[in-house]
Amino acid sequence: MSKSEAADLVLAARKRKGLSWAGIAEALGTPLVWTTAALLGQHPMTGEQAAKACALLGLDEAVAESLQLQPSRGTDPAIMADPTIYRFTEALSVYGPALKELIHEEFGDGIMSAINFRVDIARRPDPDGDRVVVTFDGKFLDYRW
Amino acid sequence: MSKSEAADLVLAARKRKGLSWAGIAEALGTPLVWTTAALLGQHPMTGEQAAKACALLGLDEAVAESLQLQPSRGTDPAIMADPTIYRFTEALSVYGPALKELIHEEFGDGIMSAINFRVDIARRPDPDGDRVVVTFDGKFLDYRW
Amino acid sequence: MSKSEAADLVLAARKRKGLSWAGIAEALGTPLVWTTAALLGQHPMTGEQAAKACALLGLDEAVAESLQLQPSRGTDPAIMADPTIYRFTEALSVYGPALKELIHEEFGDGIMSAINFRVDIARRPDPDGDRVVVTFDGKFLDYRW
Amino acid sequence: MSKSEAADLVLAARKRKGLSWAGIAEALGTPLVWTTAALLGQHPMTGEQAAKACALLGLDEAVAESLQLQPSRGTDPAIMADPTIYRFTEALSVYGPALKELIHEEFGDGIMSAINFRVDIARRPDPDGDRVVVTFDGKFLDYRW
Amino acid sequence: MSKSEAADLVLAARKRKGLSWAGIAEALGTPLVWTTAALLGQHPMTGEQAAKACALLGLDEAVAESLQLQPSRGTDPAIMADPTIYRFTEALSVYGPALKELIHEEFGDGIMSAINFRVDIARRPDPDGDRVVVTFDGKFLDYRW
Amino acid sequence: MSKSEAADLVLAARKRKGLSWAGIAEALGTPLVWTTAALLGQHPMTGEQAAKACALLGLDEAVAESLQLQPSRGTDPAIMADPTIYRFTEALSVYGPALKELIHEEFGDGIMSAINFRVDIARRPDPDGDRVVVTFDGKFLDYRW
Amino acid sequence: MSKSEAADLVLAARKRKGLSWAGIAEALGTPLVWTTAALLGQHPMTGEQAAKACALLGLDEAVAESLQLQPSRGTDPAIMADPTIYRFTEALSVYGPALKELIHEEFGDGIMSAINFRVDIARRPDPDGDRVVVTFDGKFLDYRW
Amino acid sequence: MSKSEAADLVLAARKRKGLSWAGIAEALGTPLVWTTAALLGQHPMTGEQAAKACALLGLDEAVAESLQLQPSRGTDPAIMADPTIYRFTEALSVYGPALKELIHEEFGDGIMSAINFRVDIARRPDPDGDRVVVTFDGKFLDYRW
Amino acid sequence: MSKSEAADLVLAARKRKGLSWAGIAEALGTPLVWTTAALLGQHPMTGEQAAKACALLGLDEAVAESLQLQPSRGTDPAIMADPTIYRFTEALSVYGPALKELIHEEFGDGIMSAINFRVDIARRPDPDGDRVVVTFDGKFLDYRW
Amino acid sequence: MSKSEAADLVLAARKRKGLSWAGIAEALGTPLVWTTAALLGQHPMTGEQAAKACALLGLDEAVAESLQLQPSRGTDPAIMADPTIYRFTEALSVYGPALKELIHEEFGDGIMSAINFRVDIARRPDPDGDRVVVTFDGKFLDYRW
């Protein structure tokens, strides 16, 4: 079973069982965004994590096996154009060069790792309308020969 | 003078004067990433902001006028492929669909605004190597007919 | 069932039942363009809306469930090239920069929201040939840090 | 002088003279969006229109001649990605197929003309925030052999 | 049944029955290029046209229904690269700007409609080798606000 | 001088001199579309043709030399998107496969040459609005090993 | 049966029967490259050619019918990137403009036909390693109005 | 001086001097297609070759230096679309997979080198119209680990 | 069976049998990267190699046959965007022009063959974290007419 | 002065002075590929390195300043298509997925860093023709949340 077939079964089972991503992450003891990404096929799970997730979602062994596979990471450009995802892309096209300047100013020549990296998402209450707060947190890697 | 010509003059003057983006932002009393993005041409400055920035950088009135122009926002794809910027794009291609799921779970059908929006960047010390922490913070907007 | 499979079943059932989009919208008490877009898979319906629509169209529960799913929004570029849709794209390529100028003149730096947004379509009789009148109506959002 | 060079001179003169697009359109007696688009190079002006516009803006004969040239219409994709313009493109990718269905339901097989066509833009006050209202109004053309 | 599945059945039946496009068009009393395009899925047929065509071709009701559907018009770029079709595209890339100049010279600012439009094809005998003569005949539409 | 610089000078001179393409073609004794395309840089002229054209347009020897150069044929995709040119492209995307079928039915396996080829344009009066009639006339070439 | 399904069956049968392309071509009395291309779906065969080929390969009537169909010619870009095919593309990107200059010098303004055209391939022994010799041989066609 | 500027000067000088590519190649004692490609910037010349070519063409030392530079090889896609060049590309899209099959049949798994490679062009008289004969001749390289 | 179906079966069998690529390569007596690439469908195996591999993996004759087929080489761009693969692409976009300069300096005008070529991968222990060492080793081929 | 202008001056000066990349690297005491890449604009030099390089090459202070700028890294796709560079890209399209499998087998889920990374190039004598040996050597980074 491919990881995208497994992801479809996860999405259907999650709806059927009335489970939240937060609930699944808590049950697994794994971070929220990591857990969601892993169940959508972007990270391999350990056997134990996959077994727990499938038990929770009522999915069989074939799904559990698929969740442990090494993924080929990335998302179809058609899906990246969805408005909820596109706003992040747009923000990068406006702020990307500024972030590059500021990383170089603060850290020197290098990058924020996207591998030694975590993402968190939170809701911040605000009288003008609550806010989505997404934090990218990656180790600085300097160009080092 | 186009905003990209102004940005080139800003970059050269900043180097010549030995100024940091943080120092310029502090002098203007404006947020760090906003100030950097504005001086790179992605946001219009007020007349007062532009005048202060040009005084600081030793740039003339033509630059100050350009900094006040309404921009056509966005970044050339060739520049988006720079490794320091690309890591953000890669993170979105791995975590974008998960962020969409979690925004919908927490807030319902809608998006994080990229307009009523701010970005911050910080260095977080870490014994395994300091970390780049970038926070995207946008108002939730629900699909509302 | 995917939302595009559901849309195909809706289109076939609508023809079979001889129903109009206007009639379905009226029966559901929802706006015309919203209803059409939702049944084509671009908006999630509530359980009640989906149930009503499926009863009207003689479609089963699987379709009703699909209509309630959170969509990944957007349209295949091949379909955007259909002449009836392309004329809108062409109009934007001619008038887009003018609309941007006028939004900035009237409202300042910002955008027309495509989320807090509605579209209407009407026929306006005209002796030289009736006219298609499409109204885009979105909340102004100012760039606000 | 190319129409894009003329447009740059118009934009600079408009700022220098403190003129609004609405004011220019009123002085010329031509519709607001049409006038803005024509001065940005998307429509040819008559000799009289071009002369009036250049007198108003303090621009010379070379600009007036350029404004009368037949344009090659369309906008650079990089500019179409500006967020203020992109929201219209996004709306089409969500509502385009629904508009096609509704044009066919109401008018039969055909299109909304983008040639026998006008666009208007208005501000509609709203307690939740004023709204941008853009109206596309084109003659219906049926596929007729 | 999709229009492309119907087109495949039409092509196979036409070969099996030994019918020519010209013969089918004559039997239907419809123009040659229109008939061919409609049977390939680019125009909707009336119920009567579809019934006649299916009787002639020995195809069932499902095909007749599909032939009446409103199409999403256009052709896959891979098929547009076929040499027989590509020669038309190449001719446009050589003569397109000249045709634009001549339309504007003769008619003013506007276009040849591709909707109020017909195409004919004929063989013209020539001692140096017979010639393919294709005529595009569309109503002139002037840019009219 | 490049052929595109020469074309710009031709366009400006034609306007300045108040000459029509038809008038230039008649003076040269060459076909209308061919003459326009050649002056826009898509065909090489003979020395005599170039000299006559430049005399008529009041252009110097450098232009005449450029008009005789062998062109690299084709048109920038941005210009092909102009609505007046695009309608031809759209017509091909609707009727291209039908034209291919009919060429094969009438002539066998082969193509309409785009080299041994001419294009004409005419105005046909019509009570419903005059029509643009464009004729593509190319020698049939059969696939012959 | 589509021509690409037929090609797959031909490839499998050729392997199973241990036949060479050269042997098949000889049996059919048709040129080597033509025969290979036709069996891969790029040329239609006559009924007799298709019957002989299928008898030789042990394939049934459905394949023979498919081999006689008029093809939509061309190859998927992914397959054009195969190194063995790509070397030809690379050679064109290095020598294409030189070949154009030399065709014009020797023949005047025109092209080498790709329709009245044949290709041959041969092995030429060479002490430094045998050589692949591919000959493109097409009728010169002059631009003739 | 870039190699493309040098090529422009070569083309202009060749016309001015009335020299043929064949004549230049003969004078240099280098193969025809190689010489043309080298003067267009696709191969580096030796100092002696460059000096001879510039003496012949009446060009100065700066051109001679440029002709000796190591090129970055390849041709702009816009130029590859010129009909005279495109016919070669089209032939590859029709015959490329057949050539691959035949190279593998005759030589085994490998490629025709595009580096240890030469191209020739010749005119072959033919009563039906003279023919352009282009020979690609490259060393076979087998996949060898 | 296509080579990509065979690759999927190989991947599943390798996991099921708990075999490593290194173990398979050793059993076959073939180089590590070559063996992995061949089993993923990028190189043809001999009958003996395919038989041994399938015996080891518990796969049937159909897989063994597929592994012997001549491949159409190359990888889907979506898979090339996987971060583990993309880092190599990024390195080429940073160091490609430098490698070209150095190949020309050391060897003259020519290339590193990608056909007479091997790749090795090794782990090099390092106190700052072990390193991935990938060696590209290809025969130099000089441009030789 | 942009880094690409500086690179052009470096290339010209290197030729004029008869310096090798190896010689420059030795004089600077920096690695060969790093030095070449830095002088081509892909890495920032320290003030001391830039000064030494410019003294060696006879270039002025403006070049030295440019060499110290933070680059926007990457290479134009047109240059990546040069055959000497393309062979590396082709090798990745053949061996990329195999390298990914082997990195995961040996190191687990993660990547070879392209930042904590070096490249070396060497000539390896071989009786069948000397070989280009390029070594990519990057720190393994595991996906670590």
C-alpha cells in the first residue's frame, strides 16, 4: 500500500472515529505537526507508533506497514495552490529575501535547516480576531567547507 | 527610480555605513522583518520613515521617493531557489498539507491571512547549535459568503 | 468518495432530474454561485445542506458525506483554458493592474479578500444583446503588521 | 516611446501632480477603469483623449503619441502574482467552473465577451469593514456557426 | 460517459462502418468541420443530432447522451504537437502579428470572434500538388466599453 | 540593425507617413499578409523590395539591409497572448483535431505545408456585423519515405 | 486498442519470438527505421503490412487493426530525456543554428521537410570504436507564397 | 566580448564581405558544420584558426579572442522554434524512440556520443526536388561501470 | 511487467525478507550503486543477475524478465524534489559552473562521461558527525570531430 | 558591482594573466573547487582572500568588494544545459533514487548536507582514457524534530 493510499484511509478513519489530530498526537506522545505530517505520508513512523495509530483509527496491518515506509517527500503543485496553503507561499515570496538578509546578519553565511527542524502551530486569541501562529524552528547551519 | 534600484542602493549604503538591519529598524521604530522587507521594496514606507532611513543611510531624495511607492510584490523564482530561501519552500512542501489540516481542525474552513500578518525572526541558543526561529503570525479568516 | 467523483454524480443527477442550479440553490436556501461551487467540490457543505441536496438529486449517503469534506480548492489549468472560463482570465490580464491601482487609490495598501468574499451572476437585458454581469464582492484587507 | 515607458511617465506625473485616477477620468469624461487601463497601456486613446490627459499630467507630445498606439494587450505573469491582483486569479480558480455552469444554464452554450465588456469598481461601506466591489459586465455571445 | 470516451467510440464505429466525416455531416445536415468537432467532443449536439449520429454509427443511447453534454473545450498540448496540427500553430507564430496589424487596419481595435465563428476546409487542385484550404470566418468584435 | 529594431522603425514610419499596409503592399506589388509579415521581420525581402519599402517609408539604408536578412522566425509567447492573436490559438485548440481528421480523410496521411503556404485576410460584409475571413492555403504534403 | 498498447504488445512479442527489428523490416520489405517507428505507433501501416507483422509476431487481429490507425505523432518529454535519445536533442542544441545557416546558404530560404523525409541508421566500424551513423534525408522546401 | 556579440559581428562581416560558410571553412581547412558552429559560438577555436577567420572577415583582435573562449554550449528555446530548426526537433519526436531501439539492437545498451561526434550536411539532387542530407556520426559508447 | 512495477515488488520483497542493498549486491557480485539502480529499473540485468536477485528476494519469473528489459532511463521531477535527492541538485546549481571550469582547465574542452561512469557511496566517520561521501567517476571525453 | 560582473572580470583577467584556478587556489591557501566557485560568485570571500585574489589577477578594489558580498546562490537553467554540466544532472536522474535508498540504508532517514559540504575534483589516469573523479562529501543530517 502506497503512503498516499494510507493517508486517504487515515483521513476517512479519522472522520469516522471523530478523532482530532491533536487527540491522535497526544495518544501517540508525538508532536502535533509531526504526527499529522507523518500520517499524511511525509515522515516514517516507528513500528510502535504505526501500531498505536492504527489501533486508534481502527485500521489494519497494511496501513501500519505503509506508515513505516521511507517516504519520498513533497507535495503536488496543484495542492500547493489551495488558498490555505498558498498564503504561506505568498508570505515567502514577500518576506523570503528579508529573512535571508536577517539570517545572514545574525548568524553569518548559512541556512536554517529544514531537517533538524520543527514546526508548531497555535491559536492566539486576539480581540480583532484570533490568530494562526506558525513557528518554524531549525538549526542554523553555516556554509562550512 | 524603481524600487529594485532603490534596494540596490540601500544594500550598498548599509554595507558602506556599517549599519545593521536591526539598527535601522530600531532607529525607525519599526519591526525588524517589516523594515528589511520595506527597504528591499516589498512594502511602501511613509514619507517620514523613508526620510529617516535615507538620512541614516546617506541616500538622497530620489531613493526616499522610491521607498514610498506602492510596490508590485513578489520575488523572482531564480532568487527563491537560493538555498537559504529554498529551505522555507521545502518545509512548506513537506508540512503544508499538515498545516492546512490543523488550521481547519482548530479554526474551521479558512486561511491564515498573509495581509493582516507579521513575521518575526529570532536566534534561540541551543547547546547542539543555535537555532533560527521564524514566526508567521496571521489573523484567521474564515470562508464567509 | 472524492469530491470530484461526487461532482460527476451531481452533474449527471442534475441532468437526469431536470433540475437547475437556481432551483437547487433555492431549495437549499443558499446563494446561487456558492451552491454551484459547493456541489462542484469547492466548498464544504453542512450535513443538513448535503442531505437536502442529495435528497433533491436522488443521490445516496456516500455523496452526501463527500460534499461535507474539507476541499483542496482550485481548478486544473486544462479546464481554466475552456473559452467560457478563459474570458475572465483574459479580462484580468487586461484590467488586473488597473484594478490594483484603483484599490490602492480608494482603500490604501491592501487587497480585496477572496475569502470574506462572494460572487453573484445576473443576466441584464440589453437591446444589443443581453449581458452577463458578474460581481466580485470582497472585504478590503489592509496590509497591517 | 513604448506604451510601458509612457505608463511609467504617467505614474510618476500622477504622483508629482497629486492627481487621482478618478480625477483624471472625470476630466477626460471617460470611465474610471477604462481610463486607468488605457493610461497603463492596455487601450489606445483618441488623439483628443491623449492630449487632454497629457495636458493634465504635464507630459509632452511623445507620451500623447504613445497613448494612441494600438496596444499588444496582457500583463507579465510576475506582476499577476502580486497579492492584490492574485486574489482575483484565486477567485477564478475557485469559482470559474461554477460561473461556466451558470452562464450555460442561463444563456446556453457561449461566453461572456471580454471585448464588448466593461469593468467597474466601487467601495461598499460595511460595518464589518468596507468592501471592494468589482463588476464584470460583458455581452453574452452564443456559439453560432 | 465522458465526451472523450464517446469520441473514441465514434472513431472506432466510423472505421467499422466505413463512414466518412463528410457522409456523416451530410446525413445530419450540419457543417463538415462543426460535425467533426462535435463528434470529437468540442460542441454539444441537440438530442435529434445525437440520435441521428448514433443511429448512423450504430452506437447506443449512452453515447447519444454524452454527445449532448456541454463540453469543457480545448485540446491536450501533447496532441497539439502532432505535425498535422502543429503546422497551423507554426503559421500563427509566423503570421499572427501581421494578422493583428491587418485586422486593426481594416476594422479598428478589436478581434475576430472565435465564438460567432465557422471554419471550412477544402481541397483546391493545383498542378504543383493539391492544396489544403482552411478558412477561418469570424464576426469582428470591436473593443466597446 | 536587428529585424525587430527595423520593425519598430517601420511601424513608427508607417504612422508618421499615414501609410496603410495595403498601400505599401500595392506599391511593392507583393501580397498583403506576406508584405506585413516581412516588414515585421518574418520574411526576408529582396534588395529591390527593401529599397522600395524604405523609400516609401522614408527609412534609411540600414533598415533596408535589415529587411533583407534571413529571419529566425517566431513570436514571443507574451505577444501570442494578445486577445486579437489569441482567438486564432483558441480556434485551433477547439478545431485542430477536427482539421487533422478531415485532412487525413480527404488527402491521406500528411500535413498542410506551412512553407509552401499563403494566408489572406478579407472583410466580408454581413448584416449581423462584418466578418474577418482568414484563409490558410498550403500545399498538401504526404508522409513519403 | 490504442497504438501505445499495441506497441507494448509488439515489444513483448518481439522479445518472446527472438525477432530483430531488422528481421521484421526485411520480412515486410519496408525500411528499417520506418518499420520500427510504425510498430511503435508513429506511422500507420497498410492492412497487408499489419497482417504480415502480426503473423510474424504471433499477435492477433486487434493489434493489426491498431497498427493501421492514423497516429497522433510525438513522444512524451519524459521519454525524450532518456540519455540515448537526449544526445540527439543535445546535438541539435549545439548544431541547430549552424545547420540553419548552411541550409539557407546552399538552398535559400526554406526548410528540410520532416514529412517527405527518411532516416537511416548504420554501424560504421572504426578502430577507435564503432560509430552510430544516422542520416536525416528530407526534401528541401522553399518558402513559396 | 561575449561569444554571441562575436557571432553577430561574424554574421555582419560575412554578409559585407560576400563570403560563404563553405569558403570560410575551406580557407581555414576545418569541417563545414564545425566551422559554422564555432563562428556562431558553440566551439572554441585555436588562436591560429581565430586569427585566420578574423583576417578573412576583416574583424579585429577582440573578436579573435572571443572565438577562442571556452563556450557555454546550447541554444535559446525561442531560436529552436524557428521552422528550419524545428523540423529536426519534430523528426526526433517521431523517430527518437525508434532510433533508441535500433541503437540497442545493433550495439547493445549505450548511446551515440554527442562529443566524439561530427555532423555533415549535403545537397542530394533529386528529380522530385533536391534533398537536404544531414548525417550525425558519433562513437558508440556502451554503459560500462 | 513494467520496470516500475518490478521496482515496487523489489522494494516490498526487500523489506519482507529483511535484505540490505549491500547484501543483495554482494550476493550478485555487482557494485552497490549499480545494483540498487538496476533493481529500481535504471539498468538492464543479465538473465543470470536477474535470476539470482529474484531467487534472493523470493520473486517470480515475471519480475526477472522485467529486470532484463532495456530501460528508458530518468526520474520523475516530483521525485527529484525529495529533500534527500534535491541536495545533490542544489550542489550542482552552486558548483556546476566551477566543475566545468576545472574540467576544462585540467582536461581541455570536453565532458565527464555519464555512460562510461560509476558512482560510489561511502560513510566516512567524523567526530562532528559522520559524512556521506559520493564519488562520480567518469571517463573524460574530449570534443573530437 | 554585481557578483556576475565581477566573475566576468575575473575570467578575463585569469586568461590575460595566464593563471590557472589551481594556481589561484594555492596562492590563496583555499580549496580548489571552493576558490573557483567563490570567484564565480557562489561564495563570499573574506576581505583578505578578496584582496589577495585581486592583487594576483590585477583587479581593482571594486571587484574585491563585490567578491565579499553575500551571494544569492544558483545557476541559470540555460547554463545548466551546457553538456559538461548536464552530464552531472543526467547522472542524478539515473542514480538519484538509488543514492537516496543507500543513504537511508546506511544512515537512516535524513540527507547529505549541501551546506556542511565540500566537493573535490581529480584526474585519475587510466589506460582506457583518464577519468574525471568528483567527490561530494557532506555531513549526514538526520530528520530530527
